[in-house]
Amino acid sequence: MPSRNQGSKLDAMAYIICQIPGIIFFYFRTNKLVRFIILVFLLVFYCEFLHYYFVLLMCKWPTLPHQQAEGTIGGMKSPPLKAMIIADTHILGWREGHWLDRIRREWMMEKSFQASMTIHNPQVVFMLGDLLDEGKWCSSKEFNFHVKRFKKMFKVPSGTDVYTVAGNHDIGFHYMISDYNRRRFDKAFSTSPVQMVHIDGVTFVLLNSMAMEGDGCNLCSQAINDLEDISWELKCAKGISEGKEMPAVCNGFNKFKYSQPILLQHFPMYRPSDANCTVPDAAPLDEKYIPFREKWDCLSQEASKQLFEWINPRLIISGHTHHGCYVLHNEVTPEWTVSSFSWRNKKNPSFLLAVITGKNFEVSQCYLPNEYTIFSLYITGILIILISLLFPRRQPTVIYDEDTKLH
Ligand SMILES: [Zn+2]
């Protein structure tokens, strides 16, 4: 129990604390410099922090129809897997772009990603390549520096898994990939050119698109061998789950419950152009009809056909073009192309949220704050602050009352 002396000290402290808002408000009303500093602080705090949360709060997880909403893990019913998919963050190196551009855009990406981690809390994040802008050129010292920055910006909470695939800016287009560059990327991000992962009963195949050149190089032949193995693993798992008699080759593969896979890669599957993309963040009209070059803007027709045969995906998700797209291949298999996550490449960047069970899925697009909106908020806010400095024109007279004055 506090003594009488302590009690009176506490009362005095409480009294002083209660006076603080009144004092701030008094100076806010009467002192233009104080008012200017407080309003500028509030404007910057809103534009650089709160706005990201307000915009991303509007984005919700998609929902599956009730009868499709449950998956199974080890025979037990489970809620759908919640996955976030981003692409083309292109964090700047030391050659391209202005330092102010780097600071500004990377702050925006970090705030958006971290806001989404807090609000959406996905179980798994897939990053579909071109994480770095100059990974293809930089020295090992520079590479390590940018990887460290990337991992800080895109830090995920414990309990969230991250999977990445390589993009052409991470290791180069096929003609310039060196073993060294590819291996250092794979090591830094714990990935490999072809991976099959099973998460909560959902199967994903992750692919390095540049390994699909089809010229028999070391990287390409290893990838083709791995894809052929995966194709067999999938066939065996499917046959076994359907109770079919399977060939002896199936005994050599890991056993898992078959779920038609989801293919994740940097390049989109072959499409002639973005002409049929109609999502809100699709390419602008002056880019939409430019024909895609196979192996540069999308996979070749041949590689795409092979992937459909080997993997038979139920959904494909890709990046690379920097613009959003939704297309249906052969009128059956949907492909989402994710916009760039960086304001350097897109004024309205977006990412995908997907809820997935072993059989069903639903995907929705989420938009990051629009850079133009933030600029407009700054301009409007500064105008309001300047106008507010005109009032009051005269200092008010302060009247002290004997009963209320401070002791
Ligand atoms: Zn790319």
C-alpha cells in the first residue's frame, strides 16, 4: 500500500499527465510552428504507415463454397491452406535506378508486405522470381548484401513458410546463366530448379523457367530428368489413390496422397500476347497487343505442352510480365499472372491470396496502395496544413483563474 507521501506524488504525476493533452492543444491552437509540426507528423504517419493497413484491410481471403471448404491431412478434416503469392519485387542493386527511388519504393514494399503479414497471416508465401533486380550481374559481396536486405524486407512470422523460384533478373536469361550464379541463388533462397512440395495435402510444383530452354544444357537436362521423375511420382500416386495396379517403377517413389498439382513458375505458359487479359491490373493498351517472344516473355509452345503433359496442373501461377492476367488454357486450366509487387514497375501493384484444398481452390487479387493516391494525399494534406496556418490571426488572450492555474 503506498504511503501518504507516495500517494501525493502519484496524484501530482497523474495531474501533470492529465494536463499534457490540454497543453498540447493550447499550443496547437496558438502556436503556428507547433501546429505545423504536429500536422506534418500526422500526415506522414498516415501516408507512410496507416494508409497501407487501411488499404490492405479491404482485401479479404477468398472463400470456397461450404461443401468444398475442407481439405484432409492424414485422414483428418482440415481448413483450406492459405497461400500468398507475390512476384517481381526487383529490389534495386547498385547500378540501376536512383538511390531515392530505391529508398522510397523499397520502404513501400516492406510496409505493404509487413502489413499483409499482420492482416492476412498466410500459412505459406510463394515468391515467383525476379526478387532482385541485378542478381544476374552482381558480385558475391553485392549479392549477399541484397539477399540480406531482401530477407529483412520480406521477413515472415514464425509458422509461415516461404518458397521461391528463380527469375531472369536473379540469375540471368538462359544464355547468360552461369553455374555459379544459379547455385548461389538456390543456396541463398533454399530452392532448386525443380521442386515438388506437399503442404497440408496440396501438391505444388515449382519450376525455374529458364531451365525450360530445351537445348540440352546441364541445367535443362537436369530439370527435364527431375520433371520426368515428378511426372512418374504423380502418375503412381494418382493410380494408387484410384486403387489401380501400378507398375514396379512406382515402388521406388515416395508415397503421398494424390492431389492434382499447382504449377508455380516465373515465366507464364505460352500465350501469343496479353490481348486476352482483362483483370483490372492487366497491361495497358499500348503493351497489350505486343506479341510475346517465346523463351523471353513466356515459355515456348513446346515447353508449355510438355509441362501440361508431365504435370497436368489444375492451376498455374506465374509472374515476369509485371502485369496481371487471367487466362484459361485449353478451356480447362486457369493461369494467373501476378503483377509486379514494386511501384517501379506498376502504379497499382498487386498480389494473390489463394485458399486451397486437395481438390478445390479460390484465388483473389489484392491491390497495394496506389502511388498516385499517396501523392494526392500529400498534396491535399499540405494544402490543408498551409491553410490552417492562417488561423488564428491574433494570439488569444489567456485568462488565468486563481482556482485553475497551475501550481
Ligand atoms: Zn522476369
